[in-house]
Amino acid sequence: MRKDREKVREEVVETNKLELKDTVVAIKRVSKTVKGGRTMRFSALVVVGDGDGHVGVGHGKSAEIPEAIRKGKEAATRNMVEIRRDNNKSVPHDFIGTSGASKVILKRSPEGTGVIAGGPVRSVMEMVGIENIRTKSLGSRNKTNVVLAVLDGLMNMSSPKEIASKRGKTTEEILSSIVK
């Protein structure tokens, strides 16, 4: 796990109690040139979630595709995090997540909007259980960086309770100042 995400993740999610679903975001054929020629391997990017606020991203590499997917799924279950959502299954506020040269804008949406997102972003939102959101991917379109940028944005969001405690106000004061 990268150093900049270690500080955000406070607690480990118990994955044995969750009913997890997984989706393969990307499978790439990669090669390494050695003395005898090229060795081919497969790399798989997998997103795992329960649809109720828990999600993990994993990367697996192997000589065979099913083995790469299995390794990616195991890595994703080890890196599970809990994501904050509001009452209408959207994000608490607008945020920009970054990873490498990729940026993803996550915009809060009202009930009935649906998931307006591209392929890699949509797969993460489905695994988290977010049903109303608008997103825009900027910068690099690399699927790995886009997925990590979405995860960065979702992990760094603050709940109204956290914002109220930082400002020394009540939650009602914070929620009343938000324009609806």
C-alpha cells in the first residue's frame, strides 16, 4: 500500500463477515525480455466490494489469466476500506481525487440521478454501493490510476460530524449552511 494512503486508513475491515462481489476492471498482457526471448504474463486490476460502503482494489500478475484475477481479488480483499455515504446513497460533498497524473471529480447528486461515470469509475461506484453521483475523469486515462484516484477521493471525504468537530460547531449548524 502506498505511503500517502496509509495515514488515511485507520481501521481494518473484517472481510470474513462481508458478502463480497468482484469485478475485473482491466486485463493486460505484459512481457519481460530476457536472454532466451520474451516471457509473457497477464496483469489484472480487480475491484472488490459489498455494495454497502466497503471497497478494495487489487492488482495481480501471473502467467495465466485466472491466476492473475485470483491474486488481484486476494490483494483487493486485503486492502478493503470503508467509504462514507450520505442518506441518498451519494457522496457527502464534492471532491477531487488524484493518483499520478489522473484526477477524478466526484460530484454529489440528488436522488434519481444514477451513476454518471466512465468504465473504471463506474465499477468502483457499483462495488461501494453509491447510486447517485456525477463524475469526470481528467488527465491520464490509465485505468489503474483512475481507479486509485477514485479510491483516494472517496477515502479522503469528511462526514458532516467530522467537519463540525473540527470547526467547533454542531452538526445541525453545518448542515443548515449547505445550500440544497
